[in-house]
Amino acid sequence: MNFPMIGRTLGYMILFEAAFMSPAALTAAFYREKSVIWLFVSMVICIVTGLLLVLLIKPKQKRIYAREGSVICALVWFLYSFIGALPFRLSGYIPNMIDAVFETASGFTTTGASILTDVEALPHWLLFWRSFTHWVGGMGILVFVMAIIPLAAGGSTMFLMKAESPGPSVKKMVPKAGQTAGLLYRMYFVLTLSELGILIASKMPIFDSLCLTFGTAGTGGFAVLNSGCAGYPVDQQVILTIFMILFGTNFSAYYLIVTGHAKDVLKISEVTTYFAIIAGAICLITLNISGMYPNLGLAIKDAAFQVGSIITTTGFSTADFNLWPSFAKWILILLMFCGACAGSTGGGMKVSRIQVAVKTVIKELDNAIHPNNIRKIKYDGKVLDHAVLRGINVFIVSYFLVLGASVALISIENMDLETNFTAVVATLNNIGPGLSKVGPAANFSAYGPFATCVLIFDMIAGRLEILPVLVLFSAHTWKDGEFLGPSFGKERRKSKDQDFADDLMI
Amino acid sequence: MKIIIVGCGKVGETLVADLCHEGHDITVVDKEDAVVDLVCDRYDVMGFAGNGASYPVLMDADIENADLVIAATGHDELNLLVCLIARKAGHCQTIARVRNPEYNQEGHFLKEELGLALVLNQEYASAQEIARVLKFPTAIEINTFAKGKVDLLHFRIPQESILDGITLYELHEKLKCDVLVCTQEREGQMIIPNGNSILRSGDVISIVATSEEQAAFFRKIGLKTNSVRKVMIIGGGEISFYLAKMLLRVGIQVKIVEKDLKRCETLAELLPHATIIHGEGSDRDLLNEEGIAQVEGFVALSSIDEENMILSLYAKAAGVRKIVTKVDRVVFEEVFDQLNLDTMISPKKITAEQILQYVRAMQNSYGSNIETLHRMMDDQAEALEFLIRDNFGHVAIPLKDLRIKKGVLAACINRNGKILIPRGGDVILPGDTVIVITSLKGMNDIEDIFQN
């Protein structure tokens, strides 16, 4: 394990967190809020610890491997949640540190679950920081930094990107990892700006448009009003719906459009399936809930908003879907598991994984009937490599293991099953609201410190797609790390010679 | 430049490592998934699995925007096909690695009519390298510049040499020889020495000098420079054939040991002046019988690396003065160094180096002025030959007044065929070629050697 390299990378990342905090200071300057002093205190803490790590640690070996990639990635996300919580805690708006970390982790992982009962009581700068964490976390923290500075030597940056990027396999768009990261962020930036522009044009207050844009871009879901998004006019809700769905689309589709291959987008089966699922879910839910609405149009609007919000794992709400009939609720829970496309900012299991899993089941069924049948699983016209299939299967198994264990752990606090189950589903898939006591009209403040910690773990595990976080907590990662190469062998041999010499003496 | 490399074997991977280091955007194509994954994990490159000669695969690799395609698979015909398709699909330069000497005759046609650059015949290039070393047995490695006029000689300072313990300043006074020590390597660490550096026995140093000065220098330090007269070659492959031909031409006696009778007969036909021995190269009695102790040069060219190393060690023990070992898989170079066998030749590395020289030369048209490039001392140092253009910014300024970067040494100036070993008062003029030795990588222009 290359500890110096891990330490130094973490140092750089902490310095970047200070930079990420700075836009919130501008908001405070605009609204003349004095409590912003605590933001500056947090920034100073970041800069001091970051500089100490960067200046004091001089790694001899700059190369990192898959193991360090996973560990750095998982550590960065826990560290960011902890440090990002300082403004909440220090300013006193969230008096409990664990709750503050939950709120920040929920921000960075783009979950959007909150423990705050009265959001409107927060000062503007804190609301801004809370929403801005969505935007930063959406495309990935390490990916952002990689676009600016080379974090590690040579090709080893790929290990960082692999650990952070959502989806079963990471593909570069251009040969260099740094350039690929830059490209992703450029597309992310353009989409964000266009949403912001359109929202402002639709006469939404600028502060609200900023925060909601961050929320949709990262598919996070923090709103600035206690009523969520229900208070905004219909046209703005429609804009939000469209952009939520756009941010849940695989970004390689946008790359194809930018490079002039728009037709090829239809060949990405994940994107077409994603839109098909959305359309199907909207139809089913509209049919199911139409009785509750005065006209079909309103029902479609709410169904579409909620489907878009849940499948992309954003978690905004315009209606309290906790009150919907159970068929509609179950569809939403299924969408929570499904999640958005790989290579987007959304969470969940990802459409492509579900597609491949279904194909695997069909293939096994076939094999049960024709045992000697040879069949290969194809995806987008290419035969899937065994390693990719194995990765997907392992992901699904570990996903449900974490899900089961988490529900068991938080059940100790004696809430009802629906609340516990959906609370874990909503955090592990980075959605935000669940059902019953954690539904869109309620929040997570009812949980005690232990359950909150479990949910923090779930959020980060869900964002990094389980394995990197499990690697971080696995004893093997830390134990049998050092194999020193030749000198290791030499020492062993020497002692053997010594034994031999001793034998001769006798 | 945007470069696509098709085929990621030894040659391909060496190219990826070097070109990636120089900051090019690289896409690799190989038919093995696992190889592509491995290379993508090790280097910052993009990879595609598939047949590099298929149009869709090349399109995936963005052939339309590529500047250069290098076909480095193990199959000549595939390489040629890749280049032809790449030419048609994109607007790029192409380099094909071709081994079969039969294509040598068509080299001109392929180059002119089809627009392919060929890197031909790694066996011939290897033989050339070995021959050069054998002709000058004290050297470990020889790099030539200025179209063969200047040699950069690497050799190990022998025990109890008069060079042991003196500084470079003293060297110049004591020997009164116009030689320049360019690099010094001790225990695997390479430095560009200055006047105060002290030489020790066992160091590997490289020197630049004209041929007359070389001879004088080696005579004064007491190293024998007379070239070998008898060479024993183990293994009768293509390299042996080329090598034997080259050595026989300059009057060196050659004895080839080959285990395949048919091959022996062919060789005997082709090389009437060589002694062809039919037998197992690893047979100790045979080697003794054929007089391994009496030869001055021993070249191990069998197809098994390990056997080559063992045989070379045996030859060393038998007292052979100059030993060349062919090693194909250059992975554990440090281990090889510890064996103290002077010269290691790796045909694949030589091929990769040739292709690299093509790429560098190609960059010429993009504003780089490199004439020749050599990697030395396990790639710790580079020797580059720059052409000085008219727009050179430091014309006629004495070298001692130029602010040259640390780790860079101007080793030689070639002015219209006259070789100068530069001293502080010498100047650089347009039209010169300057040979620069450096431990810094990725230099593309003579201006890169100066501090900003």
C-alpha cells in the first residue's frame, strides 16, 4: 500500500474542497449574512490540513494500483462528507455532528435526503453550499480534480476514475484520462448552464434557480423550500422534469451528438431502454393515480415529474407520493432500484446492469432447456467479456447483501418495516425521499445516531457502487500490503543460510 | 500527435511506454481483450480490442483524426494491410513493422506508391548492432551520429586503470586527448558528469571522440582496442546469418554452432567461408572441443533467453574477451546487469527504437529538428542529434555564455562534416548538427536545452 501517495492525494483533495466552498461566500456577500464567518473558518481548516499533507509528504514511488485507487476514492468521499459538514456544525444550524455529516454526505453523494425539518431557516450561503455539494458530487470529485491536475503517475489515474465512475465498465472518450475528465465536465457545465438560463428565463428567482439547477445537474434533490418543488408553477416543473431526465442519460450520448454522430445515439441500447422505461412507468402511474386528480393533464405532469425524479435518483417531489395507491408506489420503488444510465450523474443499479442481468437470466433459462446450447450474451452488438459479466453479478450480490444488512441494522431503532426498507433503498440508491415516515413530506431526522451512521455508509457505498467502500473496510486491504520484492527474498535467504551455518557448527 | 498503435506485443508495448511518456495521445488496438486491458491499466491510453485491419475497428479508434498509425503486430502482411486501410480511411502517416527481408526489395515501391514507411528487418538491424560492438570489443554499446562520423562509445573502466580516482579536469591535463566524457553510470545510477566528477574502476562511462582521438585515448589508458579475430556464434538463425556475413567481410573468422542439420547445410551453402558446426550449443564438451577458450568473441543467439545467459556466463568463465547475449524478454534488466555480461542485444527493443526514430523524424515536419535519437543506459539517458536551422536564437554565442539546463551536455558539433568536441569558447552556427546528451526526456528542439 502506497501510503505517502494516498496522503498526498488526500491533501490535494482537501485543498480543492476549500476551493469548492468559496462560491458560497459570494452568496453570503450578496445577502450580507454575517454567519458566513464559519464558512471561512472551515476553509482555513481545509487549507491548513491540506497544505500540511501536501508539503510534508513526499512520495518516493508515484505509481498507484487498483488497491490504492479504491482506497483513495472511498477515503476522499468520507473525508469530503466530514469536512463539508463543518460549516453546518460550526454555524450551529445543525447542532449534531453526525446529522451534519449525514446532510453533507447526502449532498456529495447526490442523495438529497435531509435531516432538516425547516430548510427555510438556513441562511442563503448555507443553502447554497448544501446544493452546491450536489453539483460537485454529481460528476465525481476525483474526476473533476483529474481534469485539472495529474494526481498520479502515468496510467494509474485510470484506477481512480474506475473507482469513482458509475457503471459496469469505464470507457474513455479520448486517449488521456485527464482529457476525458475535462470533456465530461465541459458537457456537464454546458448542460448546467442551459438549465440555469432556461429556469431564469421562466422567471424563477435566481437563487432558487441556482440551487435547483445544482440539484438536478447532480441528480441530488435538495430543494430550498419546505414544500419541495410543489410551490413552483407548472412550466418550471416541466423544465425540471426534462433536465432531470437529461442528466440521467449516459453522457457518451452527448459526446456522440457533439462530435456529429447524433444518429448513433439510437444505437446505445441503454439510452433507448432508459427512455422506454420512463415512458412505460409514466403511463402505468398515470392510469393508476388519475382518479385522484381533477384532470388527466395534471396527473401526467405529476407522474412524469415523479418518475423522472425517482429513476434519475434526483428525489425532488411535487406531490406526496406516499399517499398514492400501492401499485404506483411499487412502480416507484422498482424505479429506485433501476436507477439512471451508466456514465450519467444518477445513482441506482443502472439500466445497463439490469439489461445484462435480464439477458443472463434468459440465457440460463435457455441452457436449462437445451443444456448443450452455446450462447453468448451480446450488448450493443458486442459479445460481453466474462470479466464484465462477473463484475455485474458480483455488484448485484454485494448490493443486496449491503441492503439486507443495513435494513437489519437500522431496524434496531424500532421503526416500521416500510420506513426502514425504503430509507435504506432511498439512501443506497442516492434518491432521497423514501416512503412512510421518510416520505417526501417527512425527513430522516427521526433516526438516531447509529442508524444515521449506517445510512451515511449506505449513501457513500451507493455512490461509489459498493466495491470501493467494501475494499476500504476490508482487513485484507490493509494487512498483507507490503511485498518488498527482491530484498524480501534476500532477507529470507540470509536467515536460511544462517540456519544452515548453525547446523554445521553442531 | 494522435497515434494509433496496432498490435501490443513487446514492440508495441515499448512504443506505448515511450510515446506516452512523450505526451502523445495514444490509442491501442489488439485482438486480445486481456492485452488491451493490461496496457490501458499501465499507461494513460485508450484501447480497443479487435482486428486492427478491420475498418470498423479503426473507425472506433478514430482513424479520421489520427496523425500516425503504427502497425506493430507480429505478422508482416497484417501490418501492411493495416497501413493500407489506414491510409484510405484517414489522412495519416503510417509505419509498418516488416520482418521478412523479401519485402525489402519492394521497399521502394511500398514507400513511394502506397505511402507506407517501413521499418524493415529487425534481424539485420540486430546483426549490425552486434557487428559494431564486436569490431570494437572494449565498448559495451556504440551509438553513431553524424552519418557515422561520430561514435558515442560506452565502456567499463577496468580494474586498476589510470582513470581510477581522477577527476575529469585532471583527465584532460593528464592524457592530452580531445575526448569528452558524456555519461557516467555507477551501480545503476546515471549522471551527466561535470569537471569535478571522479571516475572509478567499474564505472560505465561514455565518451565522444573522433576516430583518431579514440585510438590515442584507449592506448593511453591501456585498453586494447584491436578487434576480435575469431568469433563463435551459438544458434544459426537469421541474425547469425547476417552477422556472419558482416564479420567475414572484414576478415573475422566465424564459427556457427547450430543444432538443426538442415539449417547447417543451408548456412554452409550460403557462407562458404564460415565454419558451421552441427551440434547442441549447450553441450559443454562440444564448446570446449571447438575451442571456446581460443575465441575473442562469443555471441549467444539461441532462441532461449535463459540458455543465452548461461552460455554467456560460461564463455566469460572461459575467458572470452567480448560477449554478446541476445535477450528477447527484457524484463529483469537489473538482474542481467549483476551478471556483468557486457552487451545485451534485444531485437525487439531495437525494432521499437527504429520505429521511435521514425516517429521523431516525422515530428520534424511538425517543427522538431531531431536527426537521430539513441536511448542509453537502460533508457536513463538520451543522445539526440539536432539540426540547427536559420532561426536558431543563440547563433554565435560561446557555449560558456549560454544558459544550458542541468542534466544536458552538448557533446559534439558537426560543422560541414568536421567534428568538433565543443569547449566553452565554441559557438553553434546554423547548418551545424549538435549532439546533445541528456537525462531529461521528451526534448524536441534544440531550444529545449536552454533555460527559459
